[in-house]
Amino acid sequence: MNRQSDKILDELLVLRAQDGDKKSLAMLVTRWHKKLVAYAYRYTNEMESAKDIVQDSWQAIIKSVYKLQDPAKFRVWAFRIVHNKAISWVREKQKEKRMNDEFGYNETLVEEEESDFGSIRRAVNQLSDNQKTILTLFYHNNYSLQEISEILNINIGTVKSRLYHARQKVKENYTS
């Protein structure tokens, strides 16, 4: 299926789900679950936590799908829900880390394998959370700049700027 027919199928499934068709809702879950888990994993670096975030997101999606006014926006809407829940998870982890640091608790750090992939990953990990999010949505999830703007609820100019600076920073970090 091409991207356009995928969007049409999603719209049809959303419309049917809004009418109470549980099979259509199940098909949406099947179609999007792995993609949403992969997106959440980019924030957590923990597969179980990513799955938990997406499970919580599906509860919110299922509960509110009937409120979605434009079925064509399902994909952006679902990613925004996962994004918000993942950000909340990250903030909670940061809060826990600060508390652990105050009490002198440190986890053992594990070094990454030395490879080009590891070097690129380290270069990307040095980016701000905003820049990492933009790169993930653009390169890994193949979202357009407009879609990223809608998911993150920011101006498209901001998306372009963050993407540009993220690319520059990765180049700098990778070569140094």
C-alpha cells in the first residue's frame, strides 16, 4: 500500500471505530501499535516502559476516538498522545534521578559498542530533547514538517530551525 491508501484506510477505520465497530478499532491498534512503541522507545530507551506508555496511550485513544473530528488526523493525534505521555515519563524519571542523586545513589553506566552506529547514536544523544524528537519524527517516522508541527503543537518555522540545528549538531558531535 502506498502512503495515500494507508491514510484512507486509517480514515475508514477511524470512522467505523467511531460508529462502535470493535474490529476496526482492533485493526487500528494492529496497524499502529509497533510504530507507537518504537516512537515511545526513543524517549525511554526501555522497551517495557515504552510498551507501558503506549498501552496508556491506547486507553486514552480508545476512550476519545469518537471525539476526533477529522479522521485524517488520527496518525498525528495518536503520536501526540504518545509524545505527551512519553514526555511525562521522562520528566518523572528525571525527578527520580535528581532524588537518587541527592541521596548518593548512582546506577552503573554501560558503555556502547564502538562502531559507526554507536558514534552516531552518541552524537544524537548529545542533542537536546527537542532536537532528538524532531529527528526521530522526521527520519525514523517519516513525518512531514507540517505533521511534526501538529504533533508537537509548534510553529513549522520552529520545526525547520530545530531540524537544521539538530543536523548541524550531529555532524559536529560525530566528527569530534
